Amino acid sequence: MLSIMGDTYDSYGTIEELQLFTDAIKRWDIDCVDRLPNYMKLYYKPLLDLYREMEDTMFKEVSENYYVEFKWYHENYVPTMKEYMKVGTISAASSLLSVAFFVGMGDELTPEIFNWASHNPKIIVASSIHGRLIGDIFTHKFEQERGHCASAVECYMKEHGVSEEEAYTELKKQVNNTWKNLNYEMIFSETSKTVGSELPFRKRDTEEASHYVYELTSL
């Protein structure tokens, strides 16, 4: 569902359609479906049915930040790194995916777990930064060719007046720092007392897998 939402913002929706779509997700109300284009109607109702428990924050935040990225692209705006990462770490949807992983593991989604994930604990912040930066490093050329807002690479280059290679070097250092933070949170933090010991390890395993996949596809 999240991939379809991302593709809708990246490739299919017009400005007018995406404004309606973003407003509908913000309202999270089935009555909004009649205002949407037909292809969005096919997505909106199942989204509400499937993720009803998450409606208060997560999908709304992701949708709103997808829309910000969409507007940046169409306005040819290159944000600062601070602006970009504030939006990009939310559109990476790590909080949302963490809850989905937990449900998929067969465990009950308790209010405590939902509250933990929706308040950006350090392990999810590190995961979000890692996912955003590693994705941008390996895919930004393709994304720019097909039409997308500036990635972390372009933002860093413009803000600091450096070459693409220099931007890669710095962003890879930041990626390495996220591994340190992920490992620390798994071993020394209070996370396991809130959500159990398995979820933090699943989060780290997911980041390792995504890193490996990006490296493979770039060969």
C-alpha cells in the first residue's frame, strides 16, 4: 500500500488530484472517496480498511510529506539538507513500517507499541536516516532522469558547493553513523523493554537487507 502511495505522488497524480488525495488522507473519512479520481478511489477505501488503527498520525504524515516533495519537484526547489531530511525521513516511512513489521510478526499491536513507534524513538530515527540516505546515494541519478525532487545528493552539493563525489563521501559517513546508532539502540537502550527484543533486531536486519539490495542493483 505504501509503494502504491509513493508511486501515485511520484508518477501518476496531477497537482489538483494530489491535493484532493492528500486532503482525503488527512481527513481519513470514507465520505472523501467521492471527491477522488476513479483510480484513487480504488486505493483509498482499502487503505482505510486495512490501516484503520494507524489513522491518527502515520499515513497522514507520510502523505503530507510526499506532497511536499511533489511540490518541490514541480517548483524546481532544492531545499537545504535540514529541510530535506526533515521531510525525507518521514517519507521514508520507517515508523509506519515498524508497526507493520510488528503486526506481521504475529504479535498484538498494543497501544504502548503504537505510541512508541509514532513518537520517533532513536532506533527509528536512525533507521529513517539510513533508509533515506542509502536510497538517495544509489538511486538519485535514476530518480533525476525520470523526474523527482532533489535528493540528499543534490541538496548537499548545492548547499556546500561540492562535487557529486564529495557529496557521496560525506553522505556515506552519515550512513555509517546510523549503523553505530542502530547497534547502540539494540544493545544498550530501553527499547526492548517497550517492544520486546525481536523488533529492534528485525529493524536492523531490514536496513542491512535494503543496503545490500541497493548495492547489488547499482553494479
